[in-house]
Amino acid sequence: MTAAVAAVDLGATSGRVMLGFVSHNELSLRPVARFPNTPVATIDGLHWNILELYRNVVSGLGAAVREEPSLRSIAVDSWAVDYALITGNRMLGNPYHYRDQRTAAGVEKTSALVSATELYAANGLQFLPFNTLYQFAADAVAGSLDQAETALLIPDLINFWLTGAARAEKTNASTTGLLNVHTREWDDALIERLGLPRGLFPELVEAGTPIGTLLPAVASEIGLSNQAALSLTVTAVGSHDTASAVVAVPATGDDFAYISSGTWSLVGVELPSAVVSEASRLANFTNEGGVDGRVRYLSNVMGLWLLSESVRTWEKSSGAAIDLPPLISEAAAVTTPVAVFDADDPRFLAPGDLPSRIVDWCASNDVDAPRTRAEFVRSIIESLAHAYATKIEQLTELSGRSIRTIHIVGGGSLNALLCQLTADRTGRTVLAGPVEATAIGNVLIQARAQGLVTGSLESLRALVAQAFAPVVYEPRSR
Ligand code: ADP
Ligand code: LRH
């Protein structure tokens, strides 16, 4: 039997609500709403426009229910690390964006309390200045935690608003830096050492667990009677978007790496257990929690943010909208060599004029900077492919996993130049797509919880491979 579920997938660039139709031999998705995710800078820093996002989620769910009145389940995933502080039912302030500058004070405070080696042994997480624990430390310095009873990561917050139940889904909780890498439970000793209130952290739930049913006001808002709402479950899935994307990598065997390529590029392999060696810490590889207890052993590359923030800069100065596909075609036609810069240089993290920072990087590294738009785009895409290739080599060394093919999923899988250059620079076959891997992974885990499909991640991936044949890029000789 095929039945419908709805996936809410909130990316850092855009959000969508998608209907998923699943049975043991069928998988298809249909978008019902897409909306931009545009952050807002105010006098106290950079924030997500969380109420606007929630309004779009509810209106998208309304459209989903109109199209499929017998919808069985809803699940939410989003970007990681960010959260709202809650007292009772009240949100204390608007959630900060991970690109906000306030975390520097948190990094300093945390490093004074726990060494980087001890931290990695406890949480197995790569250092990113915006990891939730540094944000909490910054909040503590500012006194913002004093009134808070609970902290909810973004998908947990949306689930709370939909159902009234405050839970912490584990894959996303693993990005806080406060889960123990081995037990996958809140690390009470670490939380105490950091001086954070233990009560902030809600009960953990695994992907696939029911969270609750819709609150009556929400049911009415999306056009369901209270009675009908009782047969619709809000389900926990891999609520970290990357965890859901990894579920939907259409891989066979285990000799593959994935690149979840969107605003960020997450380059990794799936492992049965964590790698917490000193070499892994120094290479800044992370052990994030995956669905079904798997480990997502990966590293963040700055990603297509480099391109989208450059496009934003050019659009601002010209006042005209820029279409991505022709821009990428112009970059593909560039024949002169372009600068390959360090895509992960911290100078690229904050919002603002990105092309000028590429020019700065080139000046400080004595490299000729790109001049035309097409050269900038080519330089960005070459630099991303170079970073991917470096991470793939490190992955094989650090994990011992041999990698034959590379699956690129997410928006970046539509970028043919990026996919081809990745094949060329890694010397491996690249399989591109599906573009909506995150929503697909979200759909599959709720469908499995509903009994619409059964089996391991491997059998779910076989279903993805059958429904969404990837585009193949073979390496060209250089
Ligand atoms: P996120 O989930 O982080 O919001 P997505 O997976 O939606 O990110 O990917 C967004 C990125 O996908 C954009 O920044 C853009 O670079 C790329 N992208 C989207 N559509 C296209 C397209 N038609 N051609 C090339 N790249 C695209
Ligand atoms: C990708 C992502 C990534 C995190 C970053 C904050 O959307 O979730 O896995 O590191 O956002």
C-alpha cells in the first residue's frame, strides 16, 4: 500500500514542504511549498527569521493536507547547531544565526575550561566556532541563560510548536558538542564542567520515534478537524538535515563517500563506530550521529555559500537578479588557469562581500586573483573541488575505508561543473543526485516508522537508487 507523509526540510538557503509517497517498491516526492530562508541582522546580531519560517511551514502543511487529506505523518529537519531558549511555552528572544559573531567569547571561555583534546575525546566533534556548546558559553557570558528552562534546536522547536512536546532528536543533538561520542547520551560530566544547567537539555529521542499529535490550534490552522488530527503523527527523523541526506544516498556496498552539497558541503563516509584518534582531531574530522546508530564521519567544507554570497554581492551592486545556470556555463567556458584558494579559510564564514575576500586571500598568498565574474565562479568551483579531493584522501587515511565512488547529493548535484571537476580532481566516479536527498531521507524514516517500508538503511538506499537514477561523471585525464 502506498501512503503519504510530509517532510519539512529547512535549509540555510531555502525551505520546502514535500509530500512523499512510499511503499515497499515505490518512492516519489512532490513539492507543495518552497520558500527562501533569509536571515535578519539587528542591533544585537544576526538572527534567523524563525517566525516567518514557521508561518511558511504551517501554510505548507496546510497545502499538503489539502492535497492528501489522509496524510499519515509529518517530520521536520533543518540545519544543525542553532536553537531557541524557552521558558514555559515562551521563546526567549529570536534564535541567533550560526554566522553571528558572538561565539568568539564562547570559544575563549570553553577553551579555558576544557582542552581541545579532552573535548574531542568526549564529543568526537570537529572544531567549528559556532558549535552549540560555544553558543551556549557566549549566552552564559551575556547572562541570557538565566531565565531559560529548555533549549530546543530548530527542528525540535518546530516540533514543540506543532505538538507541545519538547524533545531532542539525537542526530541533531550530536552537533551540540554535548552528547558523548560513545554513549550518544547527554554528557553530564562535560555539561557540568562547562557550567551549563543540565535542565536545559530535553529527553533525547531516536529518529523514527513518534513525538506527538498536532495541537488543536495547529490542526485547525492547517485545516484538519481535531478528530482527523489524531491519526496524523509528528515523527522524529534524522532532524539534522545532513543525517537525512545521508539516509538517501543511493549507494550500494560500502566503498563510497558522500558529499552533501548545499550551503555547506559535508564530505564523509558512514561508519559503524567513531574515530577519535589524535590524527582525526588534528584533521578536524567529526563524528556526528547518524540514523540507526551509524556514525557520520565527515568534515565541513565552506560549500556553495561561497558562490551564493558572491552572487548576492554582485546582485547588490548591479541591482539585477543573477541566474545561476548561465553563470556556471560561463565559468565552464573559462580556459585560463584560475586561483585555487583555501575554501575553508575562516575569513569566508561571515556574511558580506565575498569576492573581495577572495581577492584578499589571493593577495596574502601571492596568487593572481580572478578578475571577471566567470573567473570568480570558476575559481570558487575549482577551489571547492580541490577541497573535496583533499578531504576524500584524508577520509581514506583516517577511517581506513576505501572509496571507489563519490555520491554528490543536494543542490550542488545540479552543478555539472562542480561534479565534473570533483571527478577529475579525485580521480573517482561521481554519482550526482538526488537533489532533494534531505527531504527523501526525512520521508523514508517516517515512512519506515509508519510501517510503509521496512529494513535497514541499505534497503532504503536501494529504493532511492531505483527511484532517482544518479547522473554519472567519470574522471577526465588531466
Ligand atoms: P541548503 O539545504 O543548504 O539550503 P540546497 O541543497 O538547497 O542547500 O542547495 C542550495 C545550492 O544549490 C545553491 O546555493 C546553489 O549553489 C545550488 N543550486 C540550486 N539550483 C541549482 C541549479 N539549477 N544549478 C546549479 N546549482 C544549483
Ligand atoms: C548543513 C548543516 C551542516 C552544519 C551546518 C551548520 O545544512 O546542517 O551539517 O555543520 O549546517
